[in-house]
Amino acid sequence: MTTMRAERSAALMHGILEELQRYSAGGPGVTRLLYADEWAAAQQYLSERMAALGLAVRCDRVGNVYGRIEGTREAAPAVLTGSHIDTVRSGGAYDGAYGIAAGVAALDYLQRTYGPPVRPLEVVSFCEEEGSRFPLSYWGSGNVVGAYDVSEAPRHIDFAGVSMEDAMRRAGCGLDDQAPPARGDIGVFVEAHIEQGVTLERMNLDIGVVTAIVGQKRYIVKLIGEANHAGTTPMGMRRDPCAGAAEMIAALERMALEAGDPLVATVGRMELSPNTPNVIPGAVTFTIDVRHADGEALDRFGEALAETIHTIAERRGLGVELSLWVDTRPAPMHPKLYSALERICSEQGLSSRLMVSGAGHDAQMLQQVCPSAMIFVPSRLGVSHSPDEYSTPEALENGLQVLIAILYELAYEERLP
Amino acid sequence: MTTMRAERSAALMHGILEELQRYSAGGPGVTRLLYADEWAAAQQYLSERMAALGLAVRCDRVGNVYGRIEGTREAAPAVLTGSHIDTVRSGGAYDGAYGIAAGVAALDYLQRTYGPPVRPLEVVSFCEEEGSRFPLSYWGSGNVVGAYDVSEAPRHIDFAGVSMEDAMRRAGCGLDDQAPPARGDIGVFVEAHIEQGVTLERMNLDIGVVTAIVGQKRYIVKLIGEANHAGTTPMGMRRDPCAGAAEMIAALERMALEAGDPLVATVGRMELSPNTPNVIPGAVTFTIDVRHADGEALDRFGEALAETIHTIAERRGLGVELSLWVDTRPAPMHPKLYSALERICSEQGLSSRLMVSGAGHDAQMLQQVCPSAMIFVPSRLGVSHSPDEYSTPEALENGLQVLIAILYELAYEERLP
């Protein structure tokens, strides 16, 4: 990158990130839930910022905001970059926002440096990815790829009893004269994002090049035993679901370690009932979150897990209810794209590694309709979904540099996967 | 027992039990907390009931109510029976109340059948045992044996901010002209109580003869790991306190089974933080409740437990805080008394077994100052501290029959331990 222009791009990106964190519901960190007032103000700000940079701005019916540079080749499919504008409650300033800010800065740099691209170049601020307000996720990118339809909006109700349709209207979306969100003209998607994990930082790497987004299985396990007095019930007369859960969780960890990376298995939530020091619990409920980039390996692990749980429960005389409430398939990124990203990192003197994304991202929706790729930058201590979320300016600029390079190859050189 | 008199005694006992459960704060089961209005009304009812039966009634400064039959031998130490009038919140109708009702019925039977005893015979309704209102237990029997002093009352504050002193006054206790609770004139104590466990019912036995009340150690274990994203943190980069807790709880159960009866170890309460399905917990807190009738064996188990916890925590890189917040010694019942009870059961054609009490009782306070004994009757399904607490009329009458027989030997025949 030409130094002057690179400095301008970095400053533009940092400025947008700084500005965006001001659109928050208050409290620690950033809280910007779908269709909230601060959400609408943030999309309005981005629209104006993109327009001021000479991008053609468009907002679709569900509130996805696009900034576009027309291509010189007629009817060419678009090269799209971007990420989501919404946050979790008390989230950070980088999750989602970074991919948007980097995308705007990249388009600005490319336009100023090289003029109009051959293929149309777009940056998107997806309306929703986190699932923090309504009981669904990827509402923005899901509408783009046709996994959701805006007509579902009246059915989704938030924690305060507000329907998504009412929330949309209040935010100025959901109007008939707004463009339908589904698109058939996207040729390729590249998303820059913070890693939200510890791997890059611990390995001292600049860039993570994503090969796949993991599939997930999430279970709720309910074990039913017999609540009894902790003092008057001999060990041999107990049906203790807490002891059963402990045996299961220990077995689960062993199985996950044996399966090896990138499989991860986590028990994050657990509730004992009645949860009293001197009472043997009558019931224990815990969650299991399993992720893997290989769908078959994930299925095999899920089967082994279910068998282990049922075997232990049966031996202990515990009732068991095992429910699978999330079951998503792994989403592969495009090999030609991630190979190109590896090469670009190497050309730019940036250290990188191919890695699996353990978290979900909009790219997993987009890869259903077009070749997709993701660029990760390090997260300090791996912290995300927290006010403490942080990535250094250098880390963010490294990601921007790589994003600019891949978008140039895709939109100007038409090196397509 | 003479049949007519026995029928009258059984009816008296059942009548008192039925009447007592009407003194409750409302809600499911019986709630009769120390010094509450319903508590004061219950003690008043008992005072009147005992007086009507010809017992000399006395209420001491902390609210223990006694009914007494004078003995014929001057200055002889008293034979005392009874239990506590207070309950847990939403407790049952038998825990505590049974020992009082059986005691009143036993004294009535003995007086009517045999006239005045040689040694004074008393039944007591201890004011408090459960620790449900103020952060202490055995306030009634503890004041009798000198483990507590009524002068501490201003220091104890309930969940609503009321001091025990104010609560006492409101209940008509704590007055200077009331008798001090400490007594040096008790020669022997016998307490009838529901088992609150499953052993007698499962073994189809009529009576449990208690050899000792267990000592207890209660711990709070806090494990500090590193909260991280469940998807983006490889298994090998985790310090997961939930997996650590599972390993500890599984080890604890193995150790307890190896130690054998009557040792019991229970994890009844557990809290994960932040307790979210897709976040590796940053901290886990759980309780351990260990009980044994042998103080040295209890100490050895406590040491092994602490070593196991520290070893596992260290290997996993977890911070650990292990705090011992309850540490009571086992309380032996008197061998001559429990042998006599075994003999009595056999003479009366009742099946029985010697057993350890896994729960605490007033007898553990009284045994500090005089030979003490306990008679257990079966609890349906072992349930106690619950509105579902239940013992059959026959079971309660069996206990009454044994209580009458032992009191006769102690107070009329002066067969003393």
C-alpha cells in the first residue's frame, strides 16, 4: 500500500470503530441490539459515512446497509465484504464492527488508488448476527441467502414481548418500498473479524486464515435422581444426579481430548435442584456444546456422547433426558480463497496460519450461495462478547491490509475462485 | 402397655401432632420459625395442654417449655425427654414435633399408670434446633447445656434484619424474671425422632436405636479458571474449572464408597460463573458435606479430600479456595442406654437395629452434660424437611411404646446408665 493512502485508510477504519461504539444502549461495553434506537442510529451513521466517501448506499427491507462501487464489466457478480452491526449485551467494540469498518476503509482505499473495479465492490453492514434480542441468529445474512424471509418477522418476539415486525417498523425498516433482502448477484464474500479466541495471540501470529466454520451441536442433559438428606442416606442407597453428571463431564472431557483439535466440547451451564449443601440433589441439568469443522466427526462424537450419557445414567439408576437443540453443519470456506489469503499474508510479510473458526459468523450463511473467506486478527487474551474485547491498532491494520489485497485480486484482477 | 391406657396415649400423641401443625406461617407444609407468632402460639398451646394433663409447666428465658412430674426421691436428677418445636420453612409435621408429642403422651401414660416416679420426669419443647431463622442451630438445647448464652441474643440477626433479642421480646421471652435456661440437674436425656432417612423403611424395621450422631465437616470449594469462548478455545488451551470440579466430585464419590458406611459425602450445591452454555466457566463453586460417626475417620477423610482437591487443581492450573465452615465432632449416645433400648425393642416384639444418625439432633447437645439416647421411627421414603414428611401412626406408636418403657426404667426403676 502506498504509505499516505494506507495511513488514511487506517485512520478511517479506526475512526469508524471509535464512532460506532458511541451507539450503545448504555451500561458497560457496547449494547446495540437489533432494531433498537442505537442500532438505527448506527446504521444511519454508516449510511452517511459511506455516502460521504462516494459509495452508493442502499438499505434493504430488513435493515442491511450496503455501500457500493460500480464495476466496469456489466452484470458482473459483486465482490462483497463486511460483517454485522449488532452486538451482544455489554459486548465489545470489535465483534462485527471491525469487519464493517475495515470493509469501508478497504473500498475507500481501492477506489482512490485504482479507480473503479471491474466487478462491483460492496461493503455490507448486516443488521443482525448475534441472536441477542430475538430467538434467532444471522437474520441479516440469512435473509440475503434466503435462509430467512422477512415475512417471518411477526412471529419472532423479543424478551420484552415486542414482535420483530413492530421493532422493524420503529427502526424504519420492513417497508414495502424497501428492496427485498435476498440477492442472487453476489459472486464472492470476504469477512474480516476478530478471532475471539486465544490461538493467534498465544502463537504470536498476525493473521488467521479460516478454512471452515465449525458445525455445532448443543445439548441439554437433564438427570433425574432422588433428592435425599445428605446425612441420613447411605452412599449405597443414593441415586445422585450430581455424581452422575460429574462422571459424564469427566468422560466428555477425556473423549474430547482423545478426538483432538479442532473438536471442542464444553459444559458451560449447570443447575442443581434444590441446590442446597445438605441435600442430595434430585435433579441436575447441564448443557454440552460440541463443535467440529468435520461434520462426520461431529456426528460420530455426538453418537458416542449420547451413548456415554445413557450408559452412565442407566448404571446409576438415573432418569435422563438428552435434547439436541442446536445442530448446525460445518461451513467450509473456499480453498482457492484461503490459499490466496495465505499467499497474500506471506507476500506482505505477515505471519499466519490456517485455522478453523470455533465461533459462528455471517460467512457461514454466505458460503451457501457463493465462495466465501474469512480473515481473523488476534484478540487480546481471546476475550470477546465483553467490554474487555480488544485488538491492537496494528492487528486491525494487518487485517485491513490483507482485506484490501484480496479484494483487489477479486474485484480488479478478477482472479476468481 | 395396658390396652385402654395405650389407646389413650396414642390418641393424645396423634392429637398433639395434629394440633401443632396448625401453628404455621402459611404456605405448603409447616413453617414455624423461632420466636415467630405461630411459634409463640404453639408453645402456648403446649403449655396449656401439659398443664391440663397435670404437668407442672415452666418456660425458661429463651422459650424452652418444660412439663414436669415431681419425683419421690428428693434432689434426684431429672429424666428428660422431648425435642424441638421449630421447623424449617415448608417443613413437615413430624420433625421435632413427634419427640414432644410422644414425650407428653409418655409422661401422661406413666403418671396415670404408675403414679409419681422416683426421679423427676420432664418433657421439653426446645425452642430451636433447625437454624432456619437465625444463623445458628440448637439455640434451645445449646442454652440448656451452656453452649450458648442468652446474652448473645442481640448479636444474632435474621434474614429480615430483626435481632434475636427483639424477636425474643416480641414472643414474650428474654425477660429477667424468667428462669435462666442452663440446667445442672438433668440426669439423662432420651429423644424420640423420625429417622429422616431411608434405612429403616428399606430394611423394613420398626425402630432405629442410635449409637452416635455423626460429626460433620462442610466445605466450600471455589475453583478459579479462565472464562473463554466455548468455540474458539482449543481443549489444550483451557483452564476449565467445571471439568476440574467434575474430576473432584467423581474422586470424592469413589473415596466415600471406599471408606464405607457410615461415612457419607455429598455435593449438594454448585454454581458456575458465568453459567452460559457457550462460555467455558471462569469459576465454579461447590459445597462438600462429609459426615461420619468416628471423629478420627472423619478427620482422615477431610485430609484426603483436601489433598485430592489441591492435587487436581494444581495439575489443571486452577486456583482453589477450600474453606471448612462447619466442623462438628461426632456425639456418642450412651452404650448402656442404647443397649437397654435394643433389649426393650426385642422384649416388645419390635424389629430394630443400631444405627448412626446422619442428621444433627438436640441429643448431641444434651450428651455433653448427661447420658443420652435416641429412638428413631421410619420416615416414608426417607423424606423430611418437606411437606411430604410422613410416618405411619403405627410407626409413631411403636416409638412411643419404646419411649414409655425406657422412661419407666429410668425414672421409676432408677436403672441408670
